[in-house]
Amino acid sequence: MKVLVIGGAGYIGSHVVKELMKAGHKVTVFDNLSSGLRCNLFPENDFIYGNILIPADLEAAFSQGFDAFVHLAAFKAAGESMILPEKYSVNNITGTLNIMNAAVKYNCLKMVFSSSAAVFGAPEYLPMDEDHPKNPENYYGFTKLEIERFMAWYDKLKGMRFAALRYFNAAGYDPEGEIRGLEQKPANLLPRVMEVAAGMQPKLKVFGTDYDTRDGTCIRDYVHVTDLARAHVMALDYIAKNDKSITLNLGTEKGTTVKEIIDAARKITGKEIPSEDVERRPGDPACLYATSKRAKELLGWEPKYSDVETLVKTTWEVYKK
């Protein structure tokens, strides 16, 4: 298939592009390089510099004729979304509608969307499945949930088949070492740990050590970015083959504590990684992790690289250089 990857120069996007190429698809990347990087582009792919907030850019891209597209061009900092909801409204919601309208106009009716487990909010039970109540606790999660609703209507009214993939924490780097572009302004734990290990930051803050968990620190669901990328490709194959939309959670079903990540990083990097225990952050639940039972049943997807050692090792390979 000819696939347009919107946001394909970014951290997750570049890994998705690589897996699509491995599966034999012809890939074009569309990106405005606001957080994506030129060094994440592969020479085999066409590249379109464009902005999802400019409908003419999207129409020029889709007019080239694509069988499917992957949308990874959202802002994703949950904390920032609570301070700047207008920024997230315009980029995530208006930008996505621009993408979908251009796709419909040029009859590109297969969509894989990078959604988020932030659509759920605080867990009412664990592991969280696809039917878990949806009460986002931040505006970022709200935008992802609204987009899922838009896609359901476009499926019904325009025949656009979609796969919405919900996950918590993408982590790790390409195990083959081809993708080396550092994520811009990372907010997640593992890149912050690595910044301290690499001497880019003086120390790490650990927010809360008195949670009701196995070591007192928060449990989060870290899924290796290559595992997520594989799921995007498998989901595209599924909607192409079955002509129906799917919404799936992607998780490890158990989660990892903050302390377990830090301990593994100290061991693998051989660095001290100074840390400071500070107060809990408001709104941080003790545990968040998802079940991937449905993804396994429908796609045959299981995480291959999402053990703590591989997550830390593949990230350190990039940061230590």
C-alpha cells in the first residue's frame, strides 16, 4: 500500500515508518518538523514539508494518491494542555479534522490513529480494557477522545475505516540502532533518567514515594516504541483486510515502578543518576496499566521488546552518544 505518515519524522512516527517499510509498504512522510527531526527521515521515503493547520498543504499531499494514512501529529504534553487548552484545540482537534477532510476528498479511507490511554482518566479497575469508563483528567486526553468520536462518525457517514490505538508510555529506541534522533522536550520518565545519566541534567525528581505499590513509587505502563510501531502496521493490515474499524489498548498488563526504571538505568549505564524524592504531583494515580487481550486476539500482537532491560538499554544506546 501507499501510506502517508503524518508526523513521520517524530519519535514514534519514525519507528512506524521503519516498520511499514519492513512490511513492504511505500511510505511518504508529511511533517512540519516542529518536533520531528530530519535525521529521523529515511532516504527511501518521499518527504513532504507541510502543516496540518494549512488545509492546502494536506490537499496537495493527499492529491498524490494514497491507500492509507497514519496520524501521529498531535501535541501530547498533558500538563501543558491544562495551561494552554487553545493550543491543543487548534492543533489536535482542528488539525485532525483538516487531515480527515483532505483524506475524504481524495478517497483515502483507511486511517491509523495514535490515540492515548489518557482518554480513560483515573483507573476504576486494572488492567484497563477498551470498555473502561472514559473520563479524561487532562485536556490532552479530552482531545484524543473527541477525535475517536469524530472518527466513528466519519466511519458511519464517509466509510472511513480507522484503527485507534491507545497506549500510555512509549519508551525505548530502535533495537537495530538506525533511529537516533532524540525526542524533543521529553516529559516521560525514561528520557529524563537518561538526561541525568548522560550529564545533560544534574538530577532526577521522583514525585511521590509513599504510594500503595510494591516499592512506594508510581506504576506505569511502558511499551517499547518498536512494539507500538508494529501494532500500527498490524492494525492497518487488519482494517484493509476486514473493512472494519477497531479501537485497541496496547499495554504490558503489569507495569513498572519508577524505582525499577531508575535501578535498571543505574545498573545498565553504570552511572550514579542522582535523584531527589519530592511531593506527589496532583492527579497522579498510583497505578496505570492496560490489557492488550483484544489486540492479541484481533492482530496477534504481543510486546516483544517491552521488558525493562531492553527499554533502558536501547534508550541508553542513543543518549550515551
